Amino acid sequence: MSTFIEHLRVLRATLLRLLLTPNATLLNVLIIGIALSLPVGGYVILKSVQSLTGQLTGTPQISVFIKVGTGAGEVTRIGDKLKQNAKIERVEFVPRDVAFKKLQQSTELSDVIGDLSQNPLPDAYIVYPKATDASAMESLRDELKTWAQFDHVQLDSAWVHRLEAVLGFGRLAVGILAGLLSFALIAITFNTIRLQILTRRDEIEVAKLIGATDAFIRRPFLYFGLAQGLLGGVAAWLIVSGSVFLLNHYLGDLASVYASEFSLLSLSIADSATLLGFAAYLGWLGAWFSVSQHLWQIEPR
Amino acid sequence: MIQFNQVYKRYPGGHEALRDLSFEITEGEMVYLTGHSGAGKSTLLKLIAAIERPTSGSVLVKGQNIRSIKREAIPALRRNIGLIFQDHKLLFDRSAFDNVMLPLQIGGFDHRESAKRARAALDKVGLLAREKANPISLSGGEQQRLCIARAIVNRPAILLADEPTGNLDSDYANEIMHIFKSFHQVGVTLVISTHAENVLTQFPARELHLKQGALL
């Protein structure tokens, strides 16, 4: 019946305690916020780069360039032959005229290309293989290279693979960082709560003597750890979102110079909720460890 | 209500605080625990409140054996026991009123009901006018009475008082003994440790006299 009211009372007391020592609270929240913002920032960068690779090439592909001067009938025949290959998922034909027009439109190179009196580009096929792992792609490339009609066979996925590897490395690094700094958060909370327990030792001892359960004694400290962790999470969110906003402002200028649309992604609602929930949970956990350890020490003998 | 059977309490290091104690205190009884300091009075009270466990023998409080009571069962037991400490153990970070509220918060009582009860307890010990005062500003006698108010506020069946009149002059001591007497009259079981002769003569009751941890 009054359990809910009791929880409200403890929550109110906890918030008052946080406000009563604004300097200590601010400092702790800031430390937690900074500690959390590092892995979260890393995550944002990774996610942004990852979305960039997605934009560029959805699936790995092989470009084959047909020798200049090959007749239209022959080009079609080559296309059919490619389509019949069991290792190939589908084939896309890029006629030399279309490729030339695209090139003329696309970049600053158009000045140079405009001067060309004739189209230097060959007809090309873009081959999408069934198996997209590096070794299968390489063996297909080698097979296509043996065809006499091809001038050049290019595997476009190599850099994607390399980037994937780098991203994988980055993910691991962010994971390790997150793990370590989570421990830091737990340790910070553990210590804060330890100090609180020391100053409230009398209260705990008296409460125990007059029949308080462990849960009753733990509750305010758990709330405190939870609230502090949550505020730390909010601080981390503000740090990351603020940084992303500032960086994107400058990235915009930078990217436009390189005709790129790269920008850092801001934290999604799900990401934000995860961050806050995780921070609150870690704070709670640190408080729980601390109280559990010290409850035994305070135990009246 | 309280039953000791061949109780021994030995501390690490070999000191034997209680030796072969066997006695019974029935419901509603008022009993004095007498003897010199160091005779084992405080230890005996601690056993009843499950603050310590006996080394051997059984201590039964309301049917529960303190020697084997589970840690989780202790809070419920203590809520039935009002403890009055020689050093009061009041909390100086809150008002007298909030000190008395603590047992009710622990018991999970409704706030309005709790406030009513807390004021009634403060009134009973004559401290209603000082409810907003910090305990540190109260005199020794007032602090002792505040400790009593806290002990009785959730209407325990047993009251344990460790030297409640120890540091007080006789006027204050009498006041406090009158309060105890009134609890005895409403059926509360009282165990009071004391070595004040005047208290024993003015408010006579059964005496358990301890000497070097044994009952005389």
C-alpha cells in the first residue's frame, strides 16, 4: 500500500541530497559524462563511416572493360555469356556513350573531358557475383581476366574489404574502451556511495538496530547511484550531441570542397535511450556493490 | 516471552561474558538487570535483541531462537523490540520529530498515520513542544526521553533499556521511571538494566542480579 509512497519519499530525499552538494554532484556527473562520451563518440564516428560505405557500394562488384572497337553484336554475346556463368548473380551493361556523358556531367574534370573530340571510354559490364567474400571474388576476377575480349578487369571491392577490416578493428577498440570506462563508472559510483555510507554510518547502524531490512537501507543509495548514473548519461549525451553539431558545422565546409556529403550522424532515439539506460544501470550497479560490501562491515556485532 | 537456557557467551580472545544463564521473563513482566559494570548486563540485552548470538545454549524471544535465527528474520524481530540505549544513538542530522519517525518509515507506515503516532509518542515523554529541535540542542534527560519516544513509537511488545537513568540526576531518573511504569501498566514487557539503588527501592520489581556473567 505505502510501498509506492515510500519509494517516492526516498526519491525525493535522493534528489535533495544531490542538490545539497551541488559541487560534488556536478563534478561526479561531469566525470561520468566525459568517461561515457568517449566510447559513445567513437560509436558515432564508426556508424557515420559505415553509412558512408553503404552509400558508395551496396554490394561488391567487378567491372570488366571490353576492348575498344569490339562490335555491338559481339558485346551482346559477351553479356549473354556472362549471364550464363553460374558464379554470377547479375550483370549490368554500361554503354560507352552513357559512361562518357556521366563523366562529362559529374566532376570538375568536365573541362578536360569537354576538350576531347571523341569518346575514349570502352563499353563495360558491371558484374555482381553470387559469392561476395574476398577469395571467391578474386578467383572470379582471375577467370574473367582470361577472356580475350576484355581489356581490363577490375575488382572494386578490395577497398571495401579493407575498410570493413578497419571498421572491425574500430568496433573492437570502441568495445574495449566502453568496457573499461564502464568499470570506471562503476568505480566512481562505488566510491561516492562509500563516502556517503561513511558519513551516514550512524544512521545505518541505528536503522539496523530498530529493525530496518537490508533493502530499506540499500534503497536510498541505489536511488542515488541510479540518479547519478542517469545524470552522467545525460551529460555524455550533451557532450556527444554538442560535439557532433559543432563538427558537422565545420565538416560541411570541408566536405563541400571535396564534393562529398559526409557528415557525422547524431544519436538516434534508440541510441540515446540505450546510453541513458546503460548509464543509469551502471550507477545502480556500482551503488549496489558498494552498499552490499559496507552493509556487512556495519553489521552490529 | 523471553527464555534463557544454559546460555554462554564467549568473545574471541576467551573472555566469558555470560555463564550458564537460565531464566524466564513472562509477558508483561517488568524485570531489573543489576550488577556491576562488566557483569554482563549489556551483553544479555544484546542477545535478546539479536545484536549478538549466544555461544551456546538457547535464547528464545517470542518463540524464536536467537542462536539460529536467520539474518533475514532479524528485522522483523527487532520491530517488536524497543531499544533504549545508554548513549541514546540519536541522529543529529534531523529534528526530534524525524528521529521518532524513523521506526515508522522502516515499518512502512502511512505518512499521516505515522506523524500522528510520532506526536503521540513525543507527547508521552513530554517533548511535543520540542519536536522541531535538533537532538543536539536537547539536555541529557531530554535526549534520553527522545530515545524512549523512538523506542515506543511503533508499540513494541518488549522494551529493553540499557542504563536508562545512568547519566541523569534523580529528578530526571524518576521522570523516566514513571514513563516506564506506565508502559508496564499497559502490558509491555520491560527489561531494564541499572545499578541505581534508589530506582530499585522506589519502583520495586523482580531483579536478575549478575556477577561476572553468572546469575546470583
